[in-house]
Amino acid sequence: MLLGLALATPAYSTEGGLVLRAEGRQAVVAPLVSTDVSIRVAGPVARARVVQTFRNPESDWYEGIYVFPLPESGAVDRLRLRVGERIIEGEIKERGAARAAYGEARASGRRAALLDQERPNIFTTQVANIGPGEAVVVELEYQQVLRYDGGRFSLRFPMVVGPRYVPPGPILVADAARITPPVLRPGTENGRTNPLSIRVSLDAGVPLAAVESPYHPVRVDEPSPERREISLAEGAVPANRDFELAWAPRIHEAPQAAWFTEEKDGRHYGVLMVLPPAATPGTRLAREVVFVLDTSGSMAGASIRQAREALLLALERLQPEDRFEVIEFNSTAQALFGESREASRGNVRRAVRWVASLEARGGTEMAAALRMAFTNTETSTRVRQVIFLTDGAVGNEEALFRLLRERLGDSRLFTVGIGSAPNSHFMTQAARLGRGTFTYIGRIEEVGARMGELFAKLESPVLKGLELRWPPGVQVEAWPAKLPDLYAGEPVVVAAALGGLEGEALLTGERDGRRWEARIALERNATAQGMGGLWAREKVSALMASLRDGAPEAEVRARVIEVATAHRLVTKYTSFVAVDKTPARPIDESLKTAAVPTLLPEGWVYDKVFGELPQGSTGSRFALALGLAALLLAGGLFRNRI
Amino acid sequence: MRTAAALLMLAVGVWQLSDGLWIQAKARLAQVLIAQAWSRTLKGEAQAKPWPWADTWPVARLSVPRLGVERYVLAGSQGATLAFGPGHVSSTPLPGAAGNSMIGGHRDTHLAFLGQLDPGDEIRVELADRRRLSYRVGETHVLHRSEMWIAHQDGPARLTLVTCWPLDAWRAGGDQRFAVVAFRSRELL
């Protein structure tokens, strides 16, 4: 038995958070994975290649299973399997068919790779028949529209799926086992850090002001004012926290509208990005603000400090005419007041004291907190805003989205993603359903700046009733079908498939009672690749969201498979599979399967996430012994005196 | 000078002694109040609180016939609960359900008897629905507090009783735990 090597597979929860599955104490035997990422950025679009090398250090044949994250808005459209010099191109197939093809290859000893999507931001690669001492390489590619907010572009590359809380009880999350890879206890990695390198080739199209990487030291080369070459200063880093790169065009150089097109099979695909002019501050409206703070075990350590700091800033920002409430949740949810109270100095002070005393431990029963935050008992003219600080480390996202959809009412939800590896799918989707926005805080030093941006959004008038009218006579299918309201600093982003490129589109909206409009000439001014895939990705995401509105799954599934097959996209219902022709493993040798363990996200506390056994002792014995000894001593001193 | 030292020692002695005695007394007194809550539970009251401001309630009665031990198990295993009785780790199944029911308690009060259990000893459990089950002590483990694998749910229906290790340590806390696993043998009629 090898001591000191703990391998945890979170499976269900206890009061301490998640519990490990049965493995017990054993050594880790699994292929080693290293990842090399190269990303090319052109304007607002990024195309990335992710190369995963599976190395088998054992003397047996192995199948490796690696659960890893990708950006939630990425359209994964390519998979290749590389064995030595040979390259096998992957095919997109319906998930079950892909699995069957992979299983057959696996059984017959041929090398094969399978890529499944578990969540929009969680994927699994399986690689079969890696020979003893051998390495097999899997390459995948994706494309995404980058986030543009407050004059900054940002690119986020997640490196690790943080352990997810899955509520106990009847099976609510059927695929819990597929989103909870084994997690190594810090200190027992033994070289298993899943090293990852990143290179970004950035072409902004306009002169750049600043480029920054807040979480990893980087080397930046500047071949021209518009371009930068970025790589990690340390070469490869342990895969334990999100990488972020943010840049801003020089002031006055920022484009107000961008229109990229691609022609494919007689159809034009375009991505449109329009930035409305900055809002002029309006009259301040009295608000009702409900703060919800995640105090579950996964928040312990750096995350809870960041969240507490952010919440304290927000509390200080309240004005006497506002009303507010604070809710914290872990295994259960608790409200500070029980109903919204006026933001008097006394009440705010009470909230500040309460928040400062909160500690992180236990499960993540988010549904209880959402129910409490969206009771909506008060009907008033106040703007009702719910500010939700969490790492989103849950596996029951769909159930929570449904709950949100049912209960939102006139409230707005603003998610603040905390820590080194927040669940970006949860943050963005919840904010979209909640008709609010999302913000990320990954370091305590960022709290002030990021919360400042959020306050600006909360307090500035919203651009509402956005509509995009296409020129008459042109066949258009555009996503999202209904444009969301925009907060300060946010652009309109639309992906469209068009029959022809002519005329101009008209974008209209209304802010603070004033009408705003923009005209976009639909010409072929900037051609780009992969626009079709981005459009298809938006369409798939709209179809998947329609399930929450009660669309029949069989129908949604068929439509997703149709669009995903045409554009070679990995979705919940379609997977990539690549199979080598010639058998590699002699049929008399057996194949072992192993899940590649992942790291605990940086700043997390293992025992708070996975729980620990109850403490079974009191101080009574020590107190009794000490008390008796002191009494004896006192007695001795008194007697000597006489 | 010496008088001052003697008085100080006297004060420390009284303070510590009363502290230690208070912990022990609270542990015993609470069980008496919980016994009354349990009889209300058996009459059908749900989550019967042993005292009005309690945030816990009894979920089972545990007894070891050979040792003459009887304990009321409370809901939850936070430190505040364990002062009054052994606590059921709330996300593991309740005794009587399938799987592994974990109960934590203090080695110097309610679960001190764990050290006297022998393999094969019977542990009886009475449930809120009046069912009575019999368990037999199977295995014991000394673990690090992080070794949650002991809480895994696969396998036969069982109780896992957890306390601090070593059983005779003077100070509270520590990193080691002692677990007794008892397997369900039959239902008593």
C-alpha cells in the first residue's frame, strides 16, 4: 500500500462538501497528459488549436480518459489523432454512433480517439490502445467570438474543471460521474501536473494600448502596433487555473462596428459586433439589492476572501433610499434579515459584520439560495437586482437554470464568478437567463476594478428593446433570435446566415427614453474563416436553451444533430471520433482503462471541498486534568504558608 | 507573593475544573432531554426538538446490549450538535436505508464506548418509524481525518461510527480518527 497518495473522485456530498468514491488509498496509475495551446486572434474572433499528448509510462496497454474544460462559447470543429508520423482525421457522428465506432476500435486493438461534450465548457477525450512507453497525440480546434466589455477584449482559456458539487438524493444529475474526474490532493502530484503551454498570436486590426495577463507571467513581443506575440514566461504551467489575456485598443481607435463574413456552400455567414455609444448617467433610481454569497467548501481559501471583499465594497455603495438583503448558502441557505430592509447605516453595519464573520464549508445547495433570492414578495417600483457571488462549482446547472427561468419575474441577476477556476457556463448562462451580466474576479487585487465596472452597469441606464432589421428580400437566419438588453460597455453580437450580401441592416434600441440606431452596410468588407461554425454554435445554443421552455427533446436533438453534422461541431448530441486502420495491440494483451487525475484549482482547500471526518473529542479531559493539577498546586502553596 | 500565586492557581483550578465538568454534564443532561424528544418522535412528531431553541433533533436511538450503552443520535454532525449527542452526517443515508450511515461523536463522552466494542458485538438501532434493526461490529480503522473513502456508499447496509483517535488522548482535536463499521444483520420484531 502506498501511503500519502490520495486519489479522490467526488461522487456525492457530505456536510464537508463532496465525498470520495471507493478507491481508498492507492497509487495513481494512469497515462500522463500534457497540453499545448496555440491561439490566433483576428479582431474579435479567436481560433485555437489544443494539442493533448497522452504518454503511457506503464508496461501495460492503456486507455486514457481526460476530462478538461474549454471556453463555453467555443465551437469545436476539428479533431485529429496523431500516431508517430500518421495523422487520422476525426469524423463528427451522433454521440452514440461515435461511441460505438470508438468501442469497436478499442476492442479490436486499434488506436482511436473520442471527443465528447459533457457541458458547453466540459469535454472528455478518450484515447484507446496506448502502447507501453508510447505517446499518442490528440489535436482539437475551436473558434470563438471574444468577449468585449468596457473597452477591453478578453480571452479566457480554462485549464481545469474544478470539483463540482452534485446534490445528494434521487439522481438529479445523471452524468455526475462524467463531470467529476479524480482530483489529486495537493502535495501528492508526484510530477502529475498536466503541464500546459499557451501561445497567443494577437492581431487586433487597430493599434493596441495595453495587453495584460492577470494570472500568469507572460512574454510579450510587439512586431507592430496592431500585433502582439504572447507566450507563458515559464513555458509550461500546472493546469490549475484559468489563463486570461485582456487588451484594449488605443483610445479613439476602437471600432464602433465590425462585420466579418465567410461564403460557404452558396450561403454567407457573418458575425456582427456593434458598440453603442457610452451612456450618459441618468437619474439614480432607488434599488432593491439582494446579495447572495456562496459559502460552500469549494469557496474556502482565496475565493471566500475575494467574495467577501467584493460584497463589502457593494454594501458600502448602497444609498439610504435603497433596500437590501444578504443571503449566504452552503448545505443550507440563510438570510440576514428575512426580508429586504432599508439601507440605513445601522443595517449596513450589521450586514458588514455578518459578512465578515462568514466562513466557507459544506455543500453547495444553490437551489435553496435562488429560491430565497427570487421569492419576489415585494411588488414595488424599485429596480430589483440580485448579485450572486459564486464559483459555480455545481453539476446541476440545468435544474438551476430552470428554477431561475420560473422565478425571475422582474428581477435581474448579476453573476460574479469568483476564484481561479469559475464555472463559466454557469456564470454566462445564468446571467443571460437573469437578464443581467457576468463579471469575473480571480485575484483579490482585481476586486476593486471589476466591482467598479459592475457598479457602473448596475447604475447606468440600460439599452432596451434592441431590434435588428435585415434588408428586405434577403433570406436571413440570425442568432440570438431576441437581442438581450445591454448594460454599459456591452456590444451587440449577432451571428447570421444570409442568402446574399447586399443592402444594410438597421439596429434600433432605446435608452433612458431616447432612441438609438445604427446602420450596418452588409458588404463583404472583411472575410474571415469559421464564421459558419460560429453561427452554427449560436444556433445550437439557442436550440439547447429551448429545451428549458419545454421544446420536445427528440425534436431539438434532431435539429442539433442536423446543424452540427453540417458544420462538424461537437455538441451534447454529436461527438468526434478518429480511428486508426491497423491494429496496434496484440489481441492476447489486455487493455487497462484509467482516468487522468486533475489538479485542485489554485487557492482551493482540499479538505474543505472533499470534507473530512467529524471531529470526535472535547477539551473536557484536558480541562479536568489541568483544573485538578492547579487545585493541587494551590493546596500545596496554601499549606506551605501555614 | 506566594498567596497571590496560590489564589491564582485556585482560580485556574476552579475555572478549568468547572469547564471540564460543564462539558461532561451538558453531554449527559442533553441526552436526558433528547430521550423525551425521542418518545415524542416515536409518537409521530417530526423533528421533535429536545429544547425550544435547539437546531437539531433525534433521528435514532442506538444501544449496545452487552455494554448497557444507550445513546440518542442527533441530526447533523457540526461541533455544536456533537456536544449534546452523537450526530448523523446528514448527507449519508439515515440508518435503516441502504448504504453507509455515518455517525460522529466524541471519544470522551458519547462514543467513549467504541473502544470496548469487540468484533461480533451487537448494536441495535431504533428508528423514528419504530423499526428496530440489529447490526454486528465488523471492522475498525484508524484513519487520517481526510480519508473520506470510509464514507463511500457502495456495498452492504452498515453503520460507520467515527470518533477521534487515540481514544485516551488528553487534548481535543488531532488529525486521526477511529472508525467502527457495523454491518446490518437483521430486523428485530
